[in-house]
Amino acid sequence: MRIGELSARTGASRRSLRYYEQQGLLASTRSPSGQRCYDDEHVRRVALIQVFLAAGMSSRTIVRLVPCMTEPDMNRATQAMTAMNEERTRLSSTIDGLVAAREALDHLINDNRTFLANLADG
């Protein structure tokens, strides 16, 4: 199948599919005329890439998982678990930072409310 059909079957834009190739997440073969060619395995791969992206993983992290997608074995499965745990730790750290920032902003809002109430009273 060509890129347009892969796009239709996966919901990924043609631009995204080209990006996946540039990042090493997806590899196509080429027809004699230079057109990208895909098969049903690519449909599964794109779906998996989209799940990883939706989970907040970067393409740099996902590329570490590509060997696990193509030739799964115990060593690669362990590498995949390590990469996913590292990504989870990174996301948790980001979330903790955002929660702290929101709490600091809440304090500023409350302090400003008090300040404005005092001005109005006086």
C-alpha cells in the first residue's frame, strides 16, 4: 500500500508518517518509481507508535523501542520495560513540578485577593 492508504487506515497524516520515517520509527520500501510502500505490519506499527506518543513518550524514546517491535525477545522486552519506566519517572517529575507551580500560583492569587480586598476597604 502507498502512504495515502496507510494514512487512511491509521488516521495518521502523511506528514506524520514521513516524520516517523525521518525519526527511525517506521521504515518503508520504495517502488521502482520511488514511492513509499507499506504492508499490514506497518498499520500495526503506526498504531503502536500513536499509543506511545499519546502516553507522552518522545520519538527519541520510542525509537529505542523499535527493535522490541520488530524482533521481540527477553533482552529487548527488558530494554522496553526500562525505557517505559524511565519515561514514567520523567512524566511523574514533570507532573510534580506542574503541581508545585499551580500551588504557588494559588498562593499568589489568594494573596492578591486579600490585597485587593484591603484596598477596597480602605
